[in-house]
Amino acid sequence: MTINCKGNLIDLSQPKIIGILNVTPDSFFDGGKYVLKEEMLFQVEKMLTEGATFIDVGAYSSKPNASVVSQEEEIGRLLPAIDLILKEFPTTLISVDTFRSEVAKTAVAHGVAIVNDISAGSLDATMLPTIAALQVPYIMMHMRGTPQTMQSFTQYENLMQEILFYFSERIALARNYGINDLIVDPGFGFAKTVNQNFEILKSLELFQMLELPLLVGVSRKSMIYKTLNSTPQESLNGTTVLNTIALQKKAAILRVHDVKEAQECIKLYQQIN
């Protein structure tokens, strides 16, 4: 499986890493850490050196009950970061974490290679046609509601069946618009309880029926630290364990805060296989 990023074919038959860079003051783990230019560039260089193929830049915290950020403020946070990264590291493949089509369009105009949408186009009716026009790879995630309301939507009759049906519908719609490169993300922590997150991880192989690359993002999330009665800051070891399980269940991309440890997971997994 390959995706086309700015004319470069990226082979996802071997697992890749997308490193998280939040330029928000309120993200659950690293909020406010990468606002200064020097800190941002240091972190990007660190992630690239440690093995990240992509850098995912987000300016709107999607943690439960996150504050609403205006489109103008989101763009105002994003563009300086994107421009700075590409000035210092011109070959970086940046993913923009947004559910707004205008933000996606503006970010791609500034050199972004991938759009990562937590809503799979359901929060902005113009997102899918925008992606089709931009012809960039598109990560579609499963979520119900919004970041502000999603934890009120955790009732499922058949969790895996409903998520797979959701993706089948969103994929068909994306294909109808002419979107070529699609990646699916089960959305760990988004409109799911801790137990539901583990149910998804246990059944992760089922996503292979979609015949698309699978992204797994469990890095330092509550399914880890609530289970272990710890904190996001103490959740690196748990993240490594779950990333290893995700690789065994055919995850193509790991979305992480800690690239070095994720890269070690991949190397050891590849050695076994």
C-alpha cells in the first residue's frame, strides 16, 4: 500500500510513524510546550531524527470537553508553525490535524502533505470535496458528536459492526468525490469508553476488510493511564505495549508523542517477522 505525498510515494507495507506536534495551550499531554520557535524546531528535529515519517501539527485540542477555537485562531496558530518547520526542514511531510475544510485548504497551500480529520468529513460538509480538489492523502477517523459532546455518545449495540459500517459509508462517499489516498483511524478515546477502546484493540484485525492503511493513535491516552491508575506523563511504557499489539494486528501507522520508543517497537516487530 502506498500514498502519494507531494509527488513522493510512501510505502505503508512497512509501518511508519507520525509524530505529534500540538501548537495548542490545552492539549491533554503536551499543551503549551511547543509555542516558542526554538522548542518547536527542537521537537520536530528530534522526531525526524528518531524516525518519524510524518509530523502531525494540530492547533485545536480534541480532548473531551475541549474549548472551542475559532477558525481564524486555528489558522493563526497553524500557519506560523507550518511555515517555520518547512523553512528549517523543507522535505518534512506535514499532516494537518483539522476538521475544517478552509483550514485544510490553507494549510495545503502552505505546503502540508496530508489532512488528518477526526470527523471523517462529518463536521464540515465541504471537507470531502475540498480534499478531492487538493488531491492529498486523507486520514479519516471515527468519532461521534464533537470534542465537546463526544463522551455523551458511547452507547453502541455492536461496537465493531457500527464502526466498520461508518467507515464503509465514509469511504464510499470519499471515493465518489474522487479521493484516492485514504487512511482509517478507529478513533481511540473518541466517543468510546475505556473498555470499548480495548475491545477495538482486541478486534483490530477486522479493519483489514476495508483494504486501507490503518492508523492507530493510543499514545498516552486515558485507556492507558486510567487502567494503570497513573497519568499521561507516566504512560509511555503502556503506550509501547499497546503500540506493539497494534503492530501485531497490522497497524500501518503509529501516531505518537514519543517517536524513539515507537521506532524501537517497529524494529523489534520487523525482526520477528
